[in-house]
Amino acid sequence: MKLHTTLLTLALVLCGVTSCVPLAEVNHEFQTAAAYEGPEFFDGEISAEEAINRIPKEPDFQQLEFDRNLDETLLQQPRGAYLIGPGDVLDIEVAENAATRAQTKVMPDGMLYYDVAKGVNVKGKTLKEISTLLAGKLQDDYVNPVVTVNISNADSQRFWMLGQVEKPGAYPIKKPTTLIAAISSGGGLLSNREGTEVSNPEAADLDRAILIRNGTLIPVDFEALITGGDMSQNVYIRSGDYIFIPSLTARSLYVLGSVVNPGPVFYEKGATVLSAFAAAGGARPEAIVTKALIIRGSMTHPQVAVVNIQNISRGKEPDLSLRGGDIIWVPRSPWTKLRNYTEAVLITAAQAVAVQEGLSVVGADGDASITGVTINAGGN
């Protein structure tokens, strides 16, 4: 399965029931705050005091800690028989009749076609159950048929791994697989340090690495696992999991939520809240621009600043400087508890960033152009 196909599938899986907005590959042209003087931002001439106030300052961050404990069941090896799904290739044979041996692929609708048997829906069934079903279908053509069924190629249960690994892509789960084993199957991480010096500008940022499962973040401490050897973080991978390990020197920042064009904005020195906001097309009509967020750092120990983009645009408050990897979130509904709201936003933002980075990889590889991909990046 090609990487762009799996990314499209993943994006659709991560898309929520509501608030889905387009998130195709975006290359917003960067503009400095001074260059953006649209009527919705600046009204008339400004005083010297207002001009001074527009000199960018550092955001006033609050440090938040989300001590999400791993459920112990995540560290237990999955039990139970393998459940067959679309894309799996099965090796089937009627016992004592070598001429009947054949490899058959399960169709996208879950149907299996073998020998003279009519189609059998095998999606979600075990090998033993499929063997029994086929034996029943073949009893008119064979005497007391005993059908053996084995997996030739497990292709339906996959996980995705993108970012700073040697071989990003989609990988089948053919046997119980831990997170460490999954990363190894991708060739391991790009080397990031020699002593204390960064040796590779594209190296892995373990502090911001994430594992997404069924639309939620699994609170794995990648730094403790990979650098510290903490096996209490070595969870088992499940079908549909998404592992994303960002670059240590990210060159994009993200404007998400209730803006016209949510997505990445190329980072340049001098980037500010207003320049990034402008590059994202500005606010949508329902946006609450008076209580936007800037999120910086890891998913478990983020720094968060509440910003009033309306006041900044009117010169009542100074513009704020940004760094590569920052996330600006513009809500579409009021919120009251910063900690609870930030925790919810982080999940959606992490998914949006991860999938967008994956789309960037596809574009760099020269695969088919990807448009119309949707994800729940709309403001909450």
C-alpha cells in the first residue's frame, strides 16, 4: 500500500464527526507583522506609544503539567487470535489435495473467494472460523473436506510511523509488537546527538513525540523510554496506531482552530502572532480571537499563553514573537478552565500537526498530489 493512500485513510479516521475543515498541504507565504496592514487589523494612524507597543515581546507563558499515567493493560501483550481483514493474503488448501493450494487476498469488502466456493465474508474472523466456513462451502464438491488456512501476508492490521525515523511509512503487525520494536522496524531514529552537540538538523525531538490511538493521545514518555531505557513506557502497538516523531529543529509553526486556512506556516526569524495569523487567512466569523492560545513544548509539559489577538491587532497590546514548532489555537467557543481546555486542544492539535507532517513527506517524495484531506482542526 502506498504511503499517500495510508495517510489519506489515517486522516479520515482521525477526522471527527463535526468541525472538520480542509487540511491539504499548505505553503502560506510568510509576512512580517509590519507588512500586514489590512483594515481588519489596523484602524487609521497610530501614535508613537502604539508603535512601541507593537514591538514583539515574548509571550507570558504558564507551565502546565499533565501527569497522565499509562494504563497497565497497555504494557500487556495482546492476546487472542489474529482477526482477518481486507488486504490479508491467506494460504488455503484442502487437506490431502495439493492441487487445491492457493493464495487468496481478502477483498476490500471483506469477501474471500477460493476454489469453487462462493464468496465468504471473513472480515473480523479467525483462521479457525474461516476454515470451518470454507469446509461448509466445499462439501458438495469434496468428500468431508478439511480446509487448512494460514496467513501468507498480514496486511490489514497496520500502524503508521512518520517523522524522524530512517524508513517512515505504514507497517503491518504480524505479531505482538512493542513501541521499541516498532521504531526498530522503521530503521530506528535519525541520530540526534553526539555528546552534547546536535549533529543532525533533522534529528528526532523525543520530547514532542506522540502516539495516537483511536483519536486519543497515549501518554508515552518517549524520552524516558528511548534515552533512559524505561521499559514501563514500552507499550504494545495496536492496529491503526499513529507514531509521529518530529524534527528537533522544526521549521514550521501551526495556526489551527477557527481560522480561514488552518495549517502550517513556514517559520522565519521575526515571526509573530499577527504575521502567522495573517498567513492563515485571519479569523473565521465565529472565532473567539480574544482568548487564543500559544502552545509551546511537549504534549505532557506544555507552556501555554493566553493572547488577545484583537487587542494586538488594534495596537492595544504588543505583538508576540514565535518560535518554530509553536501552535496558535483560535477557539470558536468560550472557555473558562485553561488547564482542561488546553488538554483537549493538545489532542486535536497533535493529530493535525502529525498528519500534516505526513502529507509533507508524501509531497517531498513526489507522490500524487493530495487535496481534500480533512481533519478535526476546527476550533472548540
